[in-house]
Amino acid sequence: MKLSRPVSWFLLAFGVWSWFIWITFVKNLWKDGSGLAFDDAGDPTAYFWVHLLLAVASFLLGTAIGVIGFRGVRALRREAASEKPADTSSAS
């Protein structure tokens, strides 16, 4: 299967965006002071575990999607490089 250039870049950008967003979310979740993520004793709540699981799943999916996009971009660049004619003119 061959991906188009826009699709490849979109998938790569989505993978990067996913990591950026979810790393920020996990940092905020870890520092949560509202009582949602940690109870009064400082133990993680169900809210914490569910959202941590969502973040891990998103990291994995974002990585897989980003890798697909990266491989598509790399394949398109290789294809473009192989299609360029070699410079056969000689400077005398």
C-alpha cells in the first residue's frame, strides 16, 4: 500500500501531537490536587488508573500511527530521489 504525501505527513504529525498532548496530560494528572486522581491518603483513585490506561493506550496508538506516517514519508522521499535523473553533463 502506498500512502500519499499529505496522508503520510498527517499520520506523522498525529503521532507527534498524540505524544505531546498525552505527556502533558499525564504530568497534570500526576500533579492533580483536586482530589480526583488521588484520595486524601495520597493513594491513586479509579479516576487516576482509568486515565493512566487511556494515556498509555494513546501513547501506543500514537506511536504506531506516527511510525506508519514516518515510513510513508521516508518511502516517498526514497521514491523521489530514485526518480531524479543522474547529472550526466560534464563541465569542461
